[in-house]
Amino acid sequence: MTDKHCSLLVKPALVLVSLFLCFPSIKAASTPAETFTAYSLSMNFTNPSIWTVNGGPATLPNAFPFIGNAIVLHTDGAGKITGTGWFWIDYASAPYTAFLVDVTGKISSSPTKPIPVVTLAIKGSGYNLDGNGGATLNKINAKFVGQPGPDPGATNGSQIIVGKLTGKITGTTPLGDKSATLNLDMILPESNATPLALSGVVVQSAKKMLLYNFDFEGHGGTNPDFDLDGSGAVNTAKNTYKFSVRGIGPEKGWSLAVSGGLGTYNSVVRTNVTFSAPVSATAKGKIQGQAVSTQTTNITAEIITGTADDFLPH
């Protein structure tokens, strides 16, 4: 049976329109479906190293008074530092002073001031023991400011966050009858620097790049975990790419813009299979409060098949 609408379109000028209406499959056939390739990607940058603070301040070796770290801290993706714990002060001839403290602070750097600076506010209340069963009530209000420097307790040239603790203790302690002023050289023993590494799963077409975190536990596989997701574009004519990536989960708050060149990889897990993936990268932005402007060609990639052959570098 002839479609009545098609039979009306008989004028020559309307022939093409008639064909389009009567045979819509012609349009669909002329637009091929977008195809994607899935592969694992790992970009390793030599500089900068990203500093993370996981614990509170402690005095230098053989210093008086001795202050040990019993504070647990967390550094988020924006560089904000929070935590709580015990701030202990031990003396040569008396038991100790103990404060249960809250800690807030940040780590930050900028393109013009690239050395990270750590600032911590330490506040809390506690008690001082006299060694005979007696105690006095105390408070502490202190500030730590430091930056990366040689670890005074190490012989291998390693670095740690070193700085000054200033502030005031209120109440009787061996440091003062009613109060004591603090001005101490201190370190952050649980601070560490990790080279920046971006790792993830990429799903890529001739136009698009989508980036996903590696595993199901929400860990990017590095220390700290630079958990991420992102998206971008591919320019096949120029053989280039660009994408924006951001922190997720505990790492929420950081973001980087990454761009570079694409190259051809030969798959190791599948014979005679090639695919296009980044071979160079320039990254700019902030991660854990620290300015990033860096480049690398230390990049690996491998297709993901969904079988036991898959290699997801961690």
C-alpha cells in the first residue's frame, strides 16, 4: 500500500523531502554510531611532590620539654587540615601535662610562592599532674607554622615539615606558676611528600575522553589517594587531547587541567591491537591546597578487556 503522505509529494522540488520522510533510515545509516575504547592510564610526574599532614607536632630530638605526637590529622583535597587528639608535655622531673585538643589548619602554596606552608591552630583543655596524686586544670591556645625542611632526626637527607609552635598555656605547670609562653622548634613527624600521579580508567572516542577512578573502593592506588573523575575532548586532526579532572570522596576539593599529545600504543594483553592514548601531559591547578604546574612523558596505558588479562597499574 502506498503511503498517502508520500503520494502527495510528487513535485520535483519535493522529491528529496519525500525520500527523507519516507525513508528515515537513510539519515540513520549516514551517521555512524560513536565508538569508544576503554584503557587504563597512569601519568607519573616527578615534580611537584604533594605534601600531606597526618599527625600533630612534636619537639626535636633531645629537646626540653618533650612533646610527643598523639594527634590524628586529615588533609583533604582542598588542603584543609582537621583532627583531634592528645597533646602531651613531658618534663625531666615531673609526670606530664596533657591536653585534649582540636586542631584546624591548612596547607597551601601558589605559583609565586611554590613552597608549601602548613598552619595549625591547636586549642584545648587538660590537666597537669604533680606526681603526688594532685592535679591542676590547664588550657592551651597555640599555633604551629612550618614548611618542608631537612628532618633533624634523619641521616639520609629526607625532608619533613619543620617550624615553630607559639602560644600560651594557662594554669600551673612546671613551665610557669599561672601561665607559660610557648616558643618551640617543632616538627610534624607524620608529614610526607608524594610525587603526583594521576591514574584512572579512560573511555575514549574520536571526540571525547571520560575518566573514572580505578577501583571500587574509592582509592586511586597512590599514597595519598588522588581519587578522581573527569572529562575532556580529543582533537584527532591535531592528535591532541585535554581534560579536566577533580578529586572525589576524601580527596574532594582539588582540580587539575591536563592537556598534551596522543600517540599509538600496542596492546600487551591483545595481539595486533593498537589504540590511541596520551603520550605527553601538562598539568596545572591545585591539589591538596598546593599549586601544580608540571609536565611529564612518563605515561603508561593498556586496553581494558574486562577479563583476567587486564592490567590496572596502582
